[in-house]
Amino acid sequence: MEEAKDYQVNLEVFQGPLDLLLFLIRKKKIDIHDIPIATITREYLAFLTQKEKINLEREGEFLLIAALLIYIKSQMLLPRESELEDEEDPRKILVDRLLDFQKIKAASTLLSEKEDQQTKLWKRSAPPSLPTTEDAELVEVSLFELAEAFLSLMKRKEQENIRLIHGKEFSLEEKMKELIDRLKEHGFLDFLEYFNSQESFEEALISFFCLLELIKAHIAIAVQDSLFHSIKVWPKQGARP
Amino acid sequence: MRTRLKDVIESLVFVSLEPLNLEKIKNICTEFSNIEIEQAIQELLESYASNDRGIQIIQAAGGFLFSTKSESDQWIRRLLSLEQKGKLSHAALETLATVAYHQPVTLAEISALRGVDASHSLKSLLRKNLVKITGRKKSPGRPLIYRTTDKFLTYFGLNNIKDLPSEEEILKILDEEKILD
């Protein structure tokens, strides 16, 4: 206990409980494959009690490993009829995790070295300026962006005064056909405009599902002039180069 | 003829935003045979390797790209009025290393390996486009599966995921640490 205090290290400096365990093991110059579980558990718990309060959200994981340590300790204290085989060593789960973690830690050190080297190299990060025809810089948008645009539109629609309830039902197939026809006819479709023209929330919702289906099936592609602009939907074949 | 092709390829690399790979060059320079293209690239690389220039051609994420040399870093930062280039946090690096070496991997697996909840750092890596979601695992709860991206390779100057520090290199580091202790 005194020893741990000498070190004056806070839990904050450790990247989680495994990091702390490794630190304790190294400090004691213990072989990771043969951890004296009683000693290390004592040290570990001493470390935890150093803190007056444990922030469960941030440090709950430390308690989890503490519980594991105590569990292993209790397993080792239990008298057994026959000698344990190597495979059955209760410390094995812990050792395996520590070995894996140790590798990750070393790998992240190596990556960090690479990062240091690479941040000194400057690479191009902006495209050469292209001729600015109207839709020269189309970016393909992700489904998330599409969904976001849809939600913002529906929010707008929601604020409009709704008067009556439609009983009409919409079928996916019909809508799908309508969408494809429209794409064929106009060549493209303005996302916001199209949904604005939908009569009801249900209809818009169904259309949106259809659109997602089309994109998923690679029949259509969604593009955006630039961030926050309207999204256009093109049929995939014979679309833009 | 070949000198001209070399110039063309140099220009392509110059204009290209992402590392330009051999496949792409071949698709663009259809007038030339594969051997001619490969030879021209070789010449181009050699002329840059002659160490006569401030710009170099490096290979990352399977393609070629221009980059400055590390010696010029401080002056470039002066030009851009940058104190330091932002780097990844310790937790982010650890999570990234976990994804890189254990991919395809789920959030629960990453958290278990690191012993801490990795959702926060994973989110920031997703935002930085260093990892991506590649699907769902066919197991209870169908958790999302994560992998590293091409940008990850470029960021760390790796040409290929196989260029990651090998098991031996990692073990060497561990040995060195033991000696230091």
C-alpha cells in the first residue's frame, strides 16, 4: 500500500485497467506468465483505494478487472483434489488478455512513431481547381446524409398545418414504378423538390424507402453539388460520366 | 516516346488527389503497353530518388503521391502559420491499433481487448475517416464490423495493410521495454 502511494500516479494516466496492471507487473519485475496473484491484487486494490471516489462511468472498468483479480485469487486459494494442469490455471484468462493488450500497446507505439514521421510530410489535400460548370463537383452522398435531408424536410412538413387525414394507401411497388418512370423521363430528380411535392407524410415516407431501395440496388445514385445543397438523384446507367 | 509517357504519369500523380495506383494509370494511358508504363514509372521514381529535389514521390495505400520531405517541415508550418500538426490521442491510437491488427472487428471486441469502452474513440476515428463500417457480424445483436480505410494507410505512410509493423517488430519493442525496466 505504501509503495503504491510513493508512486503518486493517478488513474487518469492509464489507458484503462489493463494498462495499470501492466504497469504494476513491470514495476515488480514480475513474469507476466507467472503472476503472483495475491500480491498483484493487493497492489491493484491499493491503487483503487487511493482515489476517494470512483467515477463509475469512467472508471467502472477498473472495478471489473478488480473483480476478475479477486475471482482468480479465490480460485487459486480453493483446495483441489488433483494438481492443476497448465491449461486450467485460473490466471490464464488474465494472462491472455494482458498479452494481447501488451501487443496492442506496442503496436500503437509503433503507429505513433509512424505518425510522427508522416506528419512531417506534407501532401496535397485539396483538388486542383476544376472548371466551375454548374455541377462540376458533385459528391456522392451517403445514405446518412440522405436520411438527414429527409428528416429536415419532414420537420418542415410537420410544422405545416395539417387538416385532414387521408385514407389512401400507398404500395411500395407503385411508388417504386413511379420513381423509376420519373427518373427515366426527367433524367434526374431533385430530392427536396420531389419530397416537397408529396401530399402526406406516409406518401413521402414510402417514397423515401423506395429511393433507398433503388440506391441499394444500384439502380440510382444520389449526388450533391456541395455540402448542404440539394441532393440530386440520377439513374445509375447512362448517368453522368 | 517513353520520356513523354514519364511526363504524363508525373502529371497524373501531380493532379490526382488520392494516391494514384498502377491500375488507374494503365486505364488512362491506354495508348501504351503495360511494360512501357511500368518502365516509365520506374524511371520517374529513379529520377525523384536521385535526391535532387525537395519533393518526393512516395507510395501509400497502393498508389503514388507527391509529398514534401520531412526536413522542410518547420518552414512549411511557418508558411501555414501552424504551431504543430494535430495528432491522434493516445486512446485513439490504441483503438486504431486494435482495429488494424484485429480487423474485421466489432466495438465489443475492441473494448474487450483494450479493457475500456472504446465507443468514444471509435466514433472520432470514424469521423476522421480512418476506420469504416463494413457490415454487420452474423452473431446475436448483429453488431457493426469495423475496418481501417485507405486514408488510414496514407495517414501512416503504409502502402498496404501488410506493411503494418509485424509481430516480430512488436515483440522486439516489448523486449526493449523489458530491458529498460
